[in-house]
Amino acid sequence: MSENENKPQETVAFEPDFLELLRCPVAVHYTDRGDDPGKLRLVRGYWLVCDDSGYKYPIVDGIPRMMVEIGERYKDVPEDQLPVPPPED
């Protein structure tokens, strides 16, 4: 086996272009956050974070898990303590 075959391949957890389309399902309803509330940003390559609501949504197998219950579960977890990769639960 060559040296490269022994190295784990890096994969992109999420296509960053989707950030232009996706919005936090909680914050998108806010009327006091400007014209486009609920924007998300990619954190640590595996998390979508909404600054408007504070909700944090994991990306598992390349799919954002944007259920309100899941985002709320990680709301109080500091960004640098979010598990990478996220749990599948």
C-alpha cells in the first residue's frame, strides 16, 4: 500500500454554497432582525450556527439536521466545544 492509501480522506461535510439558501427555522420568523433573519454560518465544518437565535444545527453525513429540537439542544454549547464530527442522534 502506498503512503496516500493509509491516510484518511478528508471530506467536505457540507457545501458552503447552500448557506445562501438555508435559514434557521426559528429565526426566519423574527420580525425585528432586519430583512433577512435566520442566516446561518458554517462553524468547524460540521455545524450551522444562527447568530439571530443562537441555535446550532449539526451536519451529519453531509445533511443539515435543522430540526428545532436539535438546534435548541446545542444552543448553550460554546462553538469551540461543539463535537466534531457531531453525534448522529
